[in-house]
Amino acid sequence: MKLPLRIFSDLHLGHRASRIGDVESLRPLFRGAGTVLFNGDTWEELSPQWREHSGQLLARLRLILAEEACDAVFLPGNHDPGWDGVGFMELAGGRIIITHGDALLRDGAPWKREMLAGRSVVDALWASHPAAATDPAARHELARAISKSLPNLSHPQGRSLFARALDAAFPPQRAIAMLHAWITQGKLGALFCERYFPAAEMLVVGHFHCRGIRQSRGRTVINTGSFVVPGPAGWVEWDGIKICSGRIRERGVQGTLMEPAEFRRKFI
């Protein structure tokens, strides 16, 4: 793998609430990177409504990466579970784990309306994947199966903060599940590592659309946020020794920039 490795997540290309109108605006994020890793929910694979346009934006994204001489790695998310591979990446001899984040939760995205009504589907899938209780590859395979079995049937009708808040508030169980996931994601990440990656000291996720760095049970959990309203999005970079993380400043047609690192840690 070419270094440095840069990590982003939750672009949601083509999604009505995505802030990425022109993929070209992302080019500054890729300059100087050896490899760019997209940590899930890069495009709307499962949406009949948005899939075609999203796929066109994805093709443009890959062209920009090629023009910038960057290798690309795509990990699956609950919106795009079809990517090849085991579904996660290990760095620093397993001390750093990168995964989208839906595998941290038993049902992937408990705030989804489809998930609220589909508990029996999730239970049946867990019963048919017994190895997922302890094996990380099987756990990620199960996460993909859950996403494919219960795709979004409804989509937000607007991208303003008010529209997004209104969409999140109904039914009330949806809002409660979102808030609980945001509050507990650090602990969820630590427990996930204890079960599947006991040597891990750090976990990098997206999925929750809640950027930040959390410490729990002796582990660091970095969330790179989202390019979906309300955001914000963040970045992570690994140079083979040091990992850094910071916020992304979105400037529309002027391009998108990585703000200075807020967090640094060496793995020697």
C-alpha cells in the first residue's frame, strides 16, 4: 500500500442530503496521498432512486483519484455493501482497525424505519451466521447481509437542517435510537474491539455521522463524520508510524480542504 493513507467516510454520493454537489470539489483532499480509503457509504448502491446518478459520481471520483495518482480502497457500508474484501482493514500489526461502523451494532442501523419493523429479519440472519459471534470476517459478512435484506424504502425529502431534523424525529423511536448510538459509540467501538480485535488500540469508523474522538475502556475511537447534512466531515491520515485526524473545511466550488490535525499519535 502506498503511503500516506488518507481515510474519509460517508460521502453518500448522489444522496439528496449529501453536501457533495460536484465531486471535483474533493480533489484537494486527495493531493499528496498515496492511497485513499473510503470507509463505507461512498455511494448509494441500494437506492433505486439514486443509484444511477450516484454511480456516475462514483465514476468521476475514481477518475479524479487516477489523475492524482492515488490508489483507492473502498470498504463496504450499509448503503454500499457490495464492495469486495473482508470489510475492514488492519494497520500497525492490528493495533489500528478501520471499519465502517455498522458492524458495531447488532442490527447495523437501529434508527432506520425498516430496521424498526424488521427485527425478525435481523434475528433470522444472526441465527444463520453463528460464526459472526466471534469471527470478524463473518461479522462483517453478516453486516452486509443485514444491509441488503433491509434497504431503505423511504428517503429524506429535503437537505436543510430543519428537514433533516424532522425526518429524524418520526417515529420517536428513530430519534431515540440515533441519540443513543451517538452517545454510546465510543463504548460500542471498544466492546467491538474486545470481541473481534483484542489487540486493537484504536478504531476508525464513520456510519454514525457524528465526528469526533472518544476514549473508552482503554481504546481510542475516531469517527470521521459525514458529508451529509448536518455533518461535519473529518479526515484521518496514516504515514506508517503516525496517525493524525482533523476536520474538513468545505468551501463549495472553491474546493474542500483538510484543516490542521487536532489529534496525533505514534505507533512504534
